[in-house]
Amino acid sequence: MELASTYTFDAPQDKVWDLLMDTTAIASCVPGCRELRPIGDDRYQAELVVTVAAISGNFEATVALEDKMPPNSYRLVVEGTGRIGFVKGSAQIQLEPAASGTTVKVAASADVGGAVARVGQRLLEGVGRMTMDRFFACMAGKINRDS
């Protein structure tokens, strides 16, 4: 599955970068995230509840921030497993100054398997896009509240 999208934040690039590195903000904005705790430099353990169609379950995942070039770009790598399946994915995140703040470009790819993929195969792209949109809308709301 491949996803790409662009989001606009009404804040300077360095402030958006700082927010995207804030694990408390990230955990509060990832749909279904129960916990995000550090396990090393730029590596985290996440506990998530995932629902696709009629399938729901808990996932344990590792999240890594790689190839960081503050405040311009980084790569997010996720590997997770649960009773209902697995996910392996990555996203290239690019921040660029814009006339009204900062543009964040996301290019993501993921492989999903197990029951969640079998039952929800046709829905996965829509669920992935909706999850990404909800996350970035939540993060943009945090910037607006702090401004």
C-alpha cells in the first residue's frame, strides 16, 4: 500500500519540526495509541488498538526515527505485530517553508498481513489515509492552540 499527502501548518518550520519530535504530542494524536515509550535513541515501543472493518486488536510496535535532517526531513519506520496480523512500513517526512507557515509532505508505504489484511484489504488504503489525516489534523490543532 502506498500513500502520499501534503499538510499545511500555520507555524514556522522549526516549530512544526519540534512538534513532530514531541512523543507526548505524537502519542496523543495517533488514533488508538495507548502508549509510546522510549527504548533507545530515536526508537520507541508503541501499544496500539487497531480497527479495520469488523476486525479489531492490539498491536505491539517499534517505531524509529531515522535519517533525521532537522528541521527539513526524517524517515519514520514502523514494525508491528498483533493477534490479527502485522504491519511493516515507512514514511518519508519532508518539511518545507510556505507562505502561510510550513508544508509537510508525507510519502508512505506499508505491507499489512494476517486477518486484518484478508478481511479489510479493500479498506486498508482508506483507513490508512484517514488515520494519517486525523493524525496531522490533531498535530495542526496543537500548533494552533499553542500559538
